[in-house]
Amino acid sequence: MSNKAADAILSGNRLALARLLSQIENADPACRKIQDVLFQHSGKAYLIGISGAPGTGKSTLVNQLIQSFRKPSDNRQPYRVAVVAVDASSPFSGGAVLGDRIRMRSSAGDPGVFIRSMSARGALGGLARTTHEMVDVLDAAGYEIILIETVGVGQSEVDIAALAHTTIIVESPGKGDDVQAIKAGIFEIADIFVINKADRPGVNSTETALRSMLDLSYALKADTAGYAGRGHQIADNEKLDGVTAEESKEGWTPPVLKTIATENQGTEAVIQAVYEHQQHLNESGDKAKREITRLKHELDASIMSTLYQNWQSRMDKDAYHRALDEVVLRNKSPHQAALELLA
Amino acid sequence: MSNKAADAILSGNRLALARLLSQIENADPACRKIQDVLFQHSGKAYLIGISGAPGTGKSTLVNQLIQSFRKPSDNRQPYRVAVVAVDASSPFSGGAVLGDRIRMRSSAGDPGVFIRSMSARGALGGLARTTHEMVDVLDAAGYEIILIETVGVGQSEVDIAALAHTTIIVESPGKGDDVQAIKAGIFEIADIFVINKADRPGVNSTETALRSMLDLSYALKADTAGYAGRGHQIADNEKLDGVTAEESKEGWTPPVLKTIATENQGTEAVIQAVYEHQQHLNESGDKAKREITRLKHELDASIMSTLYQNWQSRMDKDAYHRALDEVVLRNKSPHQAALELLA
């Protein structure tokens, strides 16, 4: 199977790549064929999820990580790095107005770096699905490290970051109530914790709070065996085939690292922790399990949207509107109306 | 249609109500019939969504709002008030360990108040759907004011709060980078902004930043006519029948209010703003439009999950696993595999 646009992307054409990513964002069915071709070339990239509350300096840290992967302090070859920054700051497309992306300008002109921002509200095919379709394309295009940055600490953001190989959760000190700041469903999905802005007051109490919450979380986890912590959102109805939080954490204790990203302090330790976690995943066989979990999510999301689209294309619009009227009039519950429509 | 559990709930049995809410949270199909009966009694409550980042003091504010609705300063009758607090702080069920709920103890023993916390990861039927099914039940049970509190500023949290009649977004000063703190897809869905902890340093710069971002947001919005701001997440594939952000905002400028919830300062002004917004919705006809939008989401979510469940119940498990294998081996894209499975 060949395809002109896919060939262009595989040979490094950035414009063709950018165009495809826009099509994916717009859920344009015309790009399916290109994606199908490219998918066969994917599966080589290492995916790093980075999530954290606004104001933790995540974007600055991401910028430093890009630089470190591009100019390794040891003798490694520079990696090609892509970033998918998922930003809910609609109506501003991609958050550019708000300055985050401006900080990434230091990578401008570097052909080994590709940065793509996506407004959450712009992702017409659903946030998680769009993100991971983009990741597959960037993977096929030869980017060896893909950073998935999600702005915010909501459920969907954390779930997206959790589908990476290594998930980094960024905190910062002095965000008012320490316990509040670290409470967002992050314990079972974090592989590495980073406390950024570590020169600010309160860094020690943040670290203490984080470590004791971690201990508590692990103690509780022992009581909830079999709970699938990673990426439950998409495949709610079925036990995941892939790895559960407990399994994946076996033999791995998430380190708590401190950084001052604005001064590039501590970034190298974060990179090292990523390498160590990567090695752990390879040795334990968890890397393959995480791959399967991620791809199962993509498959299930495709099945769900195909089912819905098939139904939409053949549904009786009048019957749908009558059903909605019945719900609005409270004559039927949404569930009753759905069952009748699908009968 | 009658039902014993539904009758108990309609006659004020709190235990029966709590049991049903647990069943909804667990996506227990056995409770469908009770919900169907109760749904016919819903449609009377006024829904207030409250969203904001962790640490803004949202829960304290919610607590004060409960008290104000229970003991109105004017001559209004006390309202019956229910709270659905959606909290992503897994693995701790309902966030109780973290102290939020403890602050709500001042309502303990008041039969006119019902508080329900829900862990995001506990919502097996999907977060938005579970929340709104709970709201429908509380509505039927006679709670006249329902506060939908979402912890976090992620897309899903904001979307849930946005499906209320009045959406309140809570900020607080001094959360590091002001511009960062207020950037979370909140502009087009907020009906009322509250800057809580208004006795803290930085309140003026937060207010200035918020107001100028609002101005910018409205200027940009003029360029994006037809964009459906509210609740796009569930029905991605179709233009909503209901109200768009632009339409709903017509004639309503979101006020920016300051509160110190811990000292009950400013709460009354928030309540007054809610009443004013309610009046605006009634007079403009937008209340009905918001109802339709919300119920259309519930209907579409029911259709999607029913389609998926129907498929799951009759699917060939071996074929599914072969399809997943093909995806993992990168022989087929998830989309190709889904199409073949559903062919």
C-alpha cells in the first residue's frame, strides 16, 4: 500500500506532516488512508506523558527536556523529538496567545524538533483519540521521543498522559494548600514526580506531603488488588488486557525529583530517571504490555466511533427528534428513548 | 409505571436515594427501571455548576452557598439543596480522606441537604453520564437546587459543570502565574466568575488578568461565530441542537465577584448573581435551550453506550483478539481493524 502524502511524511516533509495533523484534529475522514499507511511504520518511538496543574512550569520543563534530548550531555546521539501539547485553553487555538508556545521558540528552526499544540475543544474526534492518532503519525515520521504534554489535572488529561511509556507528573511548591494541589488521581499513574520551581518557598513541605501521600496511596493500593489504574476511561466496560497499575509499578518506585526549569537545574536527572524507567520497562516486559494497553484503547475508540457513525448515517432523523422531544417532556428517560431508537 | 424503590425515593427516603446513587456509580443495570420511573418526576431543579482548580477554596464556597440557600437572607423559603461533588482524587473514594468533605459537616443532620461525592475513577459509566444521571435522580427526589462541583480544571470537569443552568468558575489569587491559572477553556462556559480568597495578596492582578482575558476572549469569539462552546465533548459528531455559547451569552456579561468563603464574605452576592442569571435565562428562553442541550447529551451518551454494549454482547471474542494482534504487529491501523471487525 502506498500513498503520496504518506511518502512525503515518511521522507521528512514537515508541511505534509503538519497538514495531516490538522486533518486528524478536524476528524477529516479523507486522511484515514494516509494514517493507515503510516501506522505500519509506527511503533518505534518512546512516549513520555507530562501532566500537571497550570502554573507548575510544565512547558518550561518540556522545553528543557527537548534541549537535553537534542544535546545529550553524555555521548548519545541527539534524538528527534516531537511534542503534542494538549491545551484546553479554548477559544485560543493551541494556547499560543497565552505564551506557552512562545517559550518553545528556542527549538525554532531545529529540523529535529516538531511541536504541535492542540486545543482540547478543537479535537473533534475526541481528545484522547486525536492525541494518540497524532502520536502514531509522529512516530511513523521518525520522531524517536514524543512528549505528550497535557495542561490541567483533569481526568481526561491524566488519562492521556497515562497512556505513555513513562508518565511524569509535575508539581510546584506554594500553590496554597499542598494537599489540595497533589490530589488529582495521579498517584497510580505517575512513574516520575517532578517538583518544579524548587527554589520557591514551601518546596520541603510539598515534598513531604507528596511522599506521605505516595506512601498512603501504596498502602491503600495493597487493599484494592486488581484495580486497573491506567487509562480506564475509554474501555470502561471491560477489564483491560494490558497492564494494571499494580503490575506496572512492581519493582519500580516513582522517584520524586526537584527542578528549577527556568535555570535548567535538575533536568538532566529527570532525563536519567526516564532512561532508568525505560530500562525497567524493557527488562520487566511491561513496555509491551503498555503498548498493548494503548493500542487496545485506540482500537476500542475506533470501534465506538465507527458504531456511532454507522448508526448516525442510517438513523431516522425524525425518529431521533421525536425521541428527544419525549425526553425533554420527561415522558421517557434518555435510556428508554435510546433503547427504543435502537430496537 | 410504579416501582417500590422509586416510591421510597419520591417520599424522601435518604437511604433508598443513597443506594440508587451507588448503583448508578457502579453502572448497575438493575437500577435502570428505578431511574426510568424517577426521570418522569425530574425537570424542576435548578442546576449550578462550580468548577475551578484545586486549592481555590471551591469546597468552602460550596459549603457557604449551601448555608445561604438554606437560610436565605431575604424572605425566600429555604431551598432543598443537593451537591454532587465530582472528585478525581482516586484511589481515595470521594476524596473524603483529603478533608474536603469534612468541611461540609456543617450541613450534617439537615434533612434539606444531601451531599454526594463521587470519585472520577469510580464512575464506571463515564464521568459526565454518571454525574447527570445522579442529577436527574436528585432532581426527582425534590432537591430544588443542585450544585455540581467538579474538582480540577480539565476538559471533562469543565464540560460537566458547563451542562448546568448557571456555571460558576472559581479562581484564587497568587497561584503563581496568573495568566496560567485562568487558562482552562473556561471563558465561553462561565456565567459567573468568583475570585475566592480575596484577602490574599495578588487579588487585584488576578482580577485585572481575568477581566482582560475575558475581553480578549469576547473579541476572539466575534471571529468564531457558530462555534458550539458548551458541552461539545459527548456529541462530537453533530452540531448541537441546543444553545451555543454566543447565543447563551447574548445579553449576559459574566460578573467577576470577590469572596472570602472562610469568613462568609461575598457569598450573598454570588447567590444574587445566580438569581439574576436565572432570571436572564428565563426571560431570554435560554433555560429551555440549555435543558435541551443537556438532555440531548444524555440521550446521545445512552445511544453510544447501548450501541457499544449491544456490539460487545454479540461480538466474536477471538476475532477481536486477532484484530488487536494485527494492530499490535502494526499490520493494520486501529481504524482498519475496527472497520473489518464491524463489517
